[in-house]
Amino acid sequence: PSLRDGLVRDLAEVALATGDRFPLAPDDVAELLGQAALPELVNRLAAELDLPAARRQGLLSLDLADRAAAIASILASRRRLLAALRPFRHLAAHADSN
């Protein structure tokens, strides 16, 4: 699979798992998942993801290939974290009694 395909897969999975807590609106995610070219996809994610300001600035200063690799790594890490937490999500529904 291409780098764009991997980014799209991870973006879709992370956006679905985080719902309204994801920093992009569902319409924006749908637009990026659709026909967005790799540069637009990478640049929008670098600008919109919830990252510390210094990390975002560092991403935006990288060339496109390195920025794409960094964004792919960030999304893959979030996807793995969400997958690891999935067995415990049912506990969140009863957080007030914990």
C-alpha cells in the first residue's frame, strides 16, 4: 500500500475511535479521506492535529516526505494506543462510580 493509503487508513480509524474529540470535523475528515492529494492530506493533518506547538512547528518545517512519515508515525501510534485501550472502553461509561 502507498503512504497515502496508510495515512487514510490510520486517519479513518483514529477519527472513528475518537469521535467528536478528534480535532477535525467529520466533514473535513471525509474530504481528506476522499480525493485529497498527499500534500494536502499531510499539510492539513500537520496543521490540525492536536500537537504541542513546538512539535507542530517542527513538522511544518520538514520537507513533504519527512512530514508525511512523521504524520504516519503519529497516527499509527494513536491507532495502536486506541487498540490497546479498547478492552477497557466499557469502563468509561461508569467513570462516575470509579
